[in-house]
Amino acid sequence: MHLTKNDLPEAMRAKVVELLNARLADAIDLQTQCKQAHWNVHGSMFGALHKLFDQINEEVEEYVDLIAERTVQLGGTAEGTVRSVATRTTLPDYAARSSSGRAHVDALSTALATFGKHIRAGIARCDDLGDKVTSDLLTSIARGNDKWVWMVEAHAHD
């Protein structure tokens, strides 16, 4: 932990930093999965999905930055290298190997839902630790992520 004048207890900050680095890995993985879908989608839903997947990527990029910056604000080091992400992510491997829109909708909605589940668990953990600021940050991320789950899943219904 780096020296900081942040008045939260160091032991608490260390636990929150560990949690944030885990969620940072998930967010970076989610971002790459959004781009994977964006690049590879084909079919009758191409236009809508290509644009949607890129919009999600842009918002997830903001989540990445918010999580990394909060980590450093607490005196930690944001660990966002490819190797760190690969060992830490809790998201399932991107499942869409075909180019069909429906396959990408299923794979990305699964990744988004898994990300949301872990973000909500992080909210509860930060509340338990007494870090309401990080809990609030994660709550805003969960709110946005839930919107994207809904928007992607809407493409699964005819």
C-alpha cells in the first residue's frame, strides 16, 4: 500500500483494494469480450449489434477507469496488465466462436450478467467493511451494467 492521507483504516483499504483489483480484472475482460463481439458479429442483426457492442465497450471502459482510479485513491496499485487480468478474471471464457448475432448476444449477456453478480457482491462487501464511497461507485457501475444486460438480452427475443 502506498502512503496516503486518506483517513480510512489501512487494513480496510487493503481489503477493498484486493476486491477492486478482482473487479478490475473482470471489467477489463468484459471490455475485451465486448470488442470480440463487436468485431465478429455477422448476420441480419449486424448493424444494431455492431453498434450496441461498441456502445457497451465504451461504457465498460469508463468502469475500468473508475475502478482503477479508486484503487489508487485508496493507496493501492491498479493491476490491469493482460497477465494479471488473465489470472484474476471470474468471467467465463468468451463462448461465441461463430459469427451469428444470436451466439454473440448469448455470450455477451452471460459475461455482463456474471460481471453484475460480482459487482453486487462487491457492493455488499464494501458495505460490510464500511467503505460507503466504494460501495456507491460499484452501485453506479451495477446500475449501468444492468441496463446493458437488458439491452443485449432484448436481442435474444423475437
